[in-house]
Amino acid sequence: MDGRDLVRAVTTLGTAQGLRVMRSAWRRHRADATGLPPRGAERARVPGPAEGAEPLPGGGTVRFARSELHIIVTVGGAVFRGWDGARPEPSYALAGPPPEPDPRAGLEPDKDGGWQVVSERLTVVVSRHGAVEIRTPGGVVLRRDLPPRWWEPVEGGPARWVQRSEIAADARLFGLGGRASGPRLRDGTYRLWNTAPRAGFGPGDDPLHVTMPVQTVVADAGCHLAFHDNTWDGRVIVREGREGAGSGHDRPGTVEVRMDGGPLRSWVLVGPPARVLGGWAQLTGAPALPPSWALGPQHVRPGGEEDVRRAVDAHREHGLPLSAVHVGGGGPRRAPAGPAADLEGFPRLSALAKDLRDDGVRLVRAVGPAVGAGPMEALYGHGSAAGLFVRDAGGAEVRGVSGRGDCVFPDFTDPRVREWWGELSGQGASEGFAGMWLDGNEPVSCTVFAGATLPRSSRHVLEGRGGDHREAHNVYGLAMARAAYEGMRGVFPEERPFVVSRSGWAGMQRYGGAWAGDVTAGWPGLRASLSLVLGLGLCGVPYSGPDVDGDDGPSAELFLRRLQLSSYMPLLRMRASASPWVYGPEVMAQARAVLVERRRLGPYFMTLAHLARLAGAPYVRPLWWRSPGDRALRDCEDAFLLGDSLLVAPVLEPGADRRAVRLPRGRWYDTHSGRPYDGPGQVLVDAPLSRIPVLARAGAVLPVLDDGGAQGDASQAAGTRTGRVGLEVWAPAAGRRGGGLVVRDAGEGWAEPEIERYTSRLAGGRVVVERATDDGQSAVEGPVRVRGLE
């Protein structure tokens, strides 16, 4: 921080705000200098040779000369490994108590002084020096963790550690939260620190808002997910393997996890992708089921009540489906206020919310964690008196800067704070807000410098354990989302809460979804958006999506390509700057067709939402989801599966009117022309400006909104009104059968819906569609449209 920094702050934010930011940055620097003791000299340590073991149900503890390793194989097949006495709890990732150990598995001696645990789905082998291998029942090594190394301060303090792992030479790595450069993670270093990047970030920016130490590894030998349950700052260094390297021998890939502190403990799940994500959901919690309206088109408005009403009227006038309007969002100079702050421009909020709901449109509010610290701020006065804000090592409140001036931050790792904030969130719901959009909760203190967050020495409750911001930072957004979710559910227990958060950590899906933040509105933003959604899905967060933005002045072509991509994402939200009517009547008609198709697919999205809750499967899936052994699909990053039935190939480059599409095995139909294509292989498909290629799997049975619906009816945005759902069936290939699942939403509440199973087959040149029940096959009720017959 010097004179140039001051000039930059004043130039960017104005004189008064720039000076506040400089003071805040200096306070943060001084707090860390005094609150965090220097590490000083360090002592390196490795486990040393094995000296004995204690068998326990599901595994046991292996004792080494300078450490111990606790291994448990659970009933569901998940493997826990904890060094230096680390156990599964306490953990922000787990949804409840850890799963029970598998009583059929136990620790037993292995050759060369090692130990092993044999279970039905895998074998864990521990060498006498502390290397741990995860093997298939057939003995193939999926992952080999080398003995870890710690660096412990001589004067005391948290130990740094590194865990280096080897994976197959052909393996591909995915995950680590939302990354803009993937979804495949190539050679490089990836930081594990939730960060507010510059507005308009793209594929070259890392880290972003949601980072997780979750690795999804796909190889010929099988798939597995590895999770290091540690919330501290860290880095993951990836080096992809190479087949035939070094005199014809394979060079394995390596994944090196380096953490600045915290426990060395991890989980591994093995199996096909669907089983792995299902096990992950059982471990960290089922994804929250969004209300049906949250699967329709949504819009962000920057103004007050009149601006909202004009926007809703414009959607109705132009026949554009709309399910929700988001208000209260800020910018770099004005962060969103807390849930109890007054909303300027909304003097009749309850009446507005009622009028919109009568039209089938919900109102969603942007909420940030920062609380204004002015002497007249009632919220600050109450929270300060109760000791609810983050404090420094000396006990004083940590001050930051928001767009409204000095601010403080609630400590969401304190159960008292979550209860208090939840009550405030519930008040917002009682005023008419149907959901919350959480912003700036990395957390962010307004600054023009790197590290726009709280001092690392800031003190947090951490559920009573106590600790500093180095441990609490990455779970701050997760804890805030929990407070909002539980608060809304407490006020309206009969309705499903809607929460989308910009930041979070492993397990955030229990409380809602994620929005991608300020992805660049340029062409690179298309790839970044797809990468973010795919990556989050493979980390257990199925409901997410980017904004369709227009702040960079995109062309009509770029606007349509962004809208087309987003229309097949779970969260479809347009910014005010990207309102379709600003581009003229021709673009308006094309945008209307996109949004009406999204509304038509509403029942399919609702089915995917229920399946995500039940089985952990993401809506948006990589092409290799059902064929992880197909190497060509593992390297394909420009298309995705929407559920099992649709393949979506967005246009990611300007000027394209055709594009190549990599197909998985089987027959696929172009949903526009009905033309069939056979995979595996690559085909060239038309992609005019009015649409992107979408292909349906042969034999698929999809629930869709019956075409009889009125095109501009906003109340039908999610397409789930009772009696309006029909089936769209794509002809199976000769000699093959097809089918699909349908889950009709039972309303906005918690009633458990019935899962309907349908089959399709060819018989005498016609497609026969039947419903499969426990008593056999039965006739289908409701409209059925068969497509794909030549």
C-alpha cells in the first residue's frame, strides 16, 4: 500500500470512498501483522515406519513411528482416512453423523509389513511407510496417496501439510468447485480460497467464488471422487499423466494438495459417475429441491417498484415467459444490503409482491452479509450489543468497507448469529419475498487491492471450537446460506425456500444453488459459464447457472447465443441490460422462441430436480456421464447432457451456423429436424442464429408442457400446472427399447411425489409407450407425441 494505491482507490471509487478503502486495507494489514504470529522455524515430519495396528469395525488405526492413520470403510462403500487423530467430525461438509462402518470389512495384515481393508466394492492397502492405495475388487489401482509430509512451527501453531497422489496415466480430473478454465482441469495450480474476481471474469481467471477440495477422476479403470475435508487456504497442483512416456512406460498423473493448516482427512468414493455422485449426496446432504417457479425464466431489475412493474408488463406484452424478478442487487460501489434493511423505491412492497404473485411472478431479494456500522443503524446496534459480529484478535469488531460506508460482518459460524439472521430473513419472506439471492458472501470488503476479504486473524466461533478467518473464510458463504434457508423455512414451513448463493463450500447444495457471478459478457464467457455449471454439478451442486448479461454491449448474435446456452441451465436469469426487447423485433421473436421452449421443458427440469434430490445426479452432465470409458467423450468440453435424454451443443464462437457435435453411443435425433444420427462419432449439425443444436436420445420419454398452453402466460413459466403435462417420445432404434422417468411436482410444498416409469419400443412399425408399474405395464394417460419415425 503506497501513494499509487491511494491514487488508484480514489480514481476508481471516488475521494471519500477511496480513502475509506485505504483505511480498511491498512486496518486489515495491521490486524494480521499483530494477530497472526510469524511462523518462524519449522520442523518437517513424515509418518515413519509402521509399528502396529488396532482393528476396528470397517477398518482400524495403523500406528506409525511419528503419526497414525485411521481408516474406515462405510456401509455405502465410502472410505474415510484421517491422519494424526483426525476423525470425520466436526465437519461443515457432512449433512449429519458420518455413515456407519461396514461390519463385513476389517483391518488385516498385508504383505511386506503393510495392512489392508477388503470390502465388497474396493480394497484399501496401506504400505509400511504410509502410502495408501485404493483398488478395485480386481486389484486395479485407482489412486495411490504417497506418505504425507507436515511442516510444524517450532514455536507452536498450525502445521502445513502436503499430500501427493498418483492417478492413472489416462485419467482426467474434474471438479475443485466452480472453475472457469475447465471443466477438465489440466496441468496447473488451482487455489482453494473463495475469491471475488474482477467483474467480467473469463476462462483465465482463478480462483472464483466457490472452491472445493473435491476431485472427480475418470479413467479407463473406473471413476472415483476424492474429497479433502479441510476448509483452510490451499492449492491443488495437477499434472496429467502420459501413456507410453519414458521408454514405453506410462507416467501416472499426479494431484498434489497443499494446505496451510487444518486436519489431514479425506473421503474417497468409487464407482460409475451416478453411483459416485449418489454416494456424495448421501455423505454431504441431498440437494435442496427448488420451488417449481425457480425452474422458469427470471429477470434482474436495478430500479424500484415502477421499474419492476414495467419489466413485468413488457414480458407480458411481448409474450415472454417470466417466473421471478430479482431486486436489490448492487455493484462494485453499492453492495446489497442485509435482509432487514429498507429497500429504497419499494414503499408498497407487500402489495407489489401480491400483485406479482397473482400473475405467477415471484419477487426475490439480493442480500449481502455486510451490515452498515453507522451510529443510527438499528441492525448494527442490536448485533453489536449481542456480540454477533466478527472480531479481531484483540476483541474489537472487524471493520470493512461496503458501498454504503464502514460495515461489519456477522459471524455465521456462530449458531446464535444464524438464528438471528434467519429471523431477519424470515421477516423478508413475510413481506413478500419468495427467495433470496446471496451476494458478496466470500465475504467481500470493498477494495481495489488483492485479497478483498476480512483479515486472516479475525476471530470466529466455528460452532464453539473457536478459530480464525483462515479456517472460516471458505465456509462463510455456506453458513450464510444455511441461515437464510432455515429462516425462510421457519416462517413458511409449507413452502420450499429459494436460495442462490455466490459463494459456498462442500455441502452448500443442502441450502440451495449457486449463481456464477459476473462472468464476462463476451464470447469467452460462454465457455466459462459452461465450465462453471459442469464443475459445480460434479461437486454435488446441481442447481446453478450464469446470468445473461449485456453490460459489455454484446451484439444481437452474442446475446442470443448466451440466452440459448442459459436456457438449458437449471438457473436461467437475465440482467436488465440484456432485456430481449432492446434488440429489436427480429431478435425479440427469436428470444421468445427460446424462452417458450424453456417453459415447454419445465416438467423435464422439474423431474431432473427431483432426481437430483433423490440420487444426487446433476441436471447438466458431461458427455461421458454414461460412458466414462469413452476417451473422446472425456476430452469433449463444448457440449453437455441435460439429464439422460437430451444432448445440448451450444454455439461458442461468433459467426457459426454449423458446428461439430461429438455423440455418445446410440442413436440421436436432431430435435428441430428429426434427422437421426448414430454414435459414437462426430457429426456436423446445423446451428442457425435462431437455435442451437439439441439432440434427443432414441427411445427417450420426456415430460413436457402440452402445446395447448398460452405462449405468454407468465404463470406457466415453470410448466408444472396439474393436467398440462404430456409425454414426448423419441422412436427407439430397431431392436432396442427406451424409456424415461417422470416426476410430477406436487406443488410448492414437501409432499413426496410419485415417480412414474415409462417404456418405449417398436412394434409393427409403430412406437408403443407404456407405463411400468409393480403390476406390469399399463396404458398411458394424457397426451403423447411420438417423434423420430421416418
